[in-house]
Amino acid sequence: MQNPNLSAPLTKDAGPRQHLVTQLKACPPDSAAGLLADVDAKLAFEALTDLNPSFTHNILGSLPEAQREAIIRSATPELALQWERNRAYESDTIGCFMEPTYAILSPGMTVAEAVEKLRPLVKVAIITYGYVTDPELRLLGLVTMRDLLLANSEAQIGDIMLGNVFVFHPGMPVSEAMKLSISRHYPVYPVCDEQDKLLGLVRGQALFEMKAFEITAQAGSMVGVDKEERISTPMWRSFAFRHPWLQLNLLTAFLAGGVVAAFQGTIDQLVILAAFLPVLAGQSGNTGCQALAVTLRGITLGEIKNGDARRLIMKEGALGALNGIPVGAVSAVAMYVIATAQHSSHELALAGVVFLAMVGACTISGISGAIVPLTLKRMGTDPATASSIFLTTATDVVSMGMLLGLATLLII
């Protein structure tokens, strides 16, 4: 995506620039910074203007000081100032998304004067709104291009501007800004400090681009794939990202294996139960994943408020039970048919055990699917991080434990 708010022209041969942009987009920030090591500062600057502002911010932060300064010297004065200003903010805040504000107007300007000021700017930037400020750059209002075109040329900007402008603050987390923008869908958002001084602009497209990346990274995070990993990531770096989570998964798998080992005597006497262990684990796991997906979506969209956690957990537990009843009934019939075919003397008891285990496992899996991400969020951790690993362990241990435990209690 070419940043539309910049005045850097395309080079005559856009091939190297576009090739570099493609490479940068395929890498995490530190690797992207490495790609720029031997690139001319002017070409590096032009490529960075084609990236999401937050990604540019992260790349610049990963560069050596001398190289970063060389690239910034190649930038337009407005953009150089904006990049330096953005460096004061963390990468997960609105401050690192800011772009320069070109269309700054004063309330005492006439419409004709404003049009003359904007005329050269529209040749180098996409101007969506004119921002009305006082001499200290405190935001007073904004003017839409439609109102500017339709107003009398002698009218003053202060008379046609819109007040009470919705703004972001630079230290605001991106996730919070996304929640606030969901119902607004403005193309551009001004960013102001606590004194209402205009610091820059954030484009809605840049926010949603970043949120789309976070959503695509979420599926990988749930199974231990680092969100910085790309297709181009070197093999050993990918190994370092993934392997610790696989070791954790192995450890948690031993817990499920320990449950089966603890009931080895029951399995020896009722071998038919072994055929239903994967059935139970699969159904309860799917139930938990459904609850997990809904809970993560609620967290991402800001739908879960204080006090909603208990209601959500109870709802997912009830849904698990409701889904478990018909699934358990079908599984019980299947167990009865198989047990009868094998001339078992406990066919009814086995069918009852499978039914109860399925209902109980689905209920607890639904509860676990809500509790795991909520607990990670409360602990200050990314709710999507390895959630699937913890949830799978919980559902496997519960489903296998309930099936074998009930069989031991009611049959053996």
C-alpha cells in the first residue's frame, strides 16, 4: 500500500523500489532492517513510504543510528519531523501510526484563501479534511472538502468548520483505538495530546491493515507460531520460535497420557473403551475450540466488559452441555451396538458411561474455552498465545479422565 499522505515521488524506474517493498513486507522488522543495510538511503526512504506507518516505525527503530539518520535526511521535512515524533511512542500505540498533517487552516481564513493554500498540497498528498487550529496548533475543528467547495468564497473557515472533532491520543493502544473506530469508519483520525495540540493523522486503512495482520497471526499464536515469523524467516530462527512450544505441548500431552496410564486396569478389563477415547477427545476438543473462538472474538472487539466473564463462562458451559446431550446420545447408541456385537455383559452400563462422559466433557470443555483466554488476558498475556495448547490439554485430560473414571466407578 502506498502511503497517500507523502510527497516522495516515484523514481523513474519503480522496479527496484517495488522489489524492495515486497521484500520488506515479507520480513519481521529486524530482518527488514537488515535488508536495508546496503540500500541507498533515498531508495530506502521511498520504499518505507509504501509500508504501513507502524511497520516503518518498527523498521526505523531496528536500524543503526547512522543509517536511520541518513534515511530521515532523505525524507521530506514534514515526514522527517513526523518520524522523529513517532519514535517517542511504543509500537503498539497510535503514536507510531501518525502521518504528517499538511492541510492546516486557521479559523480566520476565507474559503478562497484556504482553497489557494490547499491547491498545491493536493498535488502531493490526498487531502481528506482541512484541520482548523489556533496559532499553537490546538485543534479547533475540521472542514470537509465538500463544505469547502460549496461554501461562499468570502466565508470564513471558522464559520463552516465542524467542531467537537473525534480524536485519538498518541499513547492510546491500537486495540482500544480499533474498538473506538468500529462504529465510526472515518477515513482519517486526527491525533492530539492532552492539550489538544495536533500531532499528526492516522488513516483508518492503516489501522485496519494492522488489525487484519493481528487476526491472521492469531491462528498461529494459538499453536505457538510467533507472529514475527514469515515465509522468508530462516529455518533455524523458525525452529527457535516454534520448538519451545512443542516441548510445552509434549509436557502437557504427558498429562493426558498419565490419565490413561492411571486407568490401565480399567482398559485391560474393558478394551472397548479404548475405541471411544479419541471420539470423546475430539468432540470435547471441538466444543472447547468453539468457545475459545467466540471468546477471543469478544476480547478483540471489546465486547467483553467488566463483570461479563462469569456470564460468558456460564453460557459456554451451558452450550457445552446442550451440545453434549445429543452427541452423547448418538455415542451411547454406538457404544451399545458395538458392546452388544461383542457380547459384552455391560452394554447398557457402557452406553450410560459414554453418555455421561460426553455431556460432562463437553460442558467442561466449553467452560475451559472461555476461561483460558480470559485468564491469559487477566495475567497481562496475549489471550491468543498458545491458547490451543492449554485448551487441548484440558479437554483431553477431562474427557479421558471422565470416561475411564466413570467406567471404573460404575462398572469395575
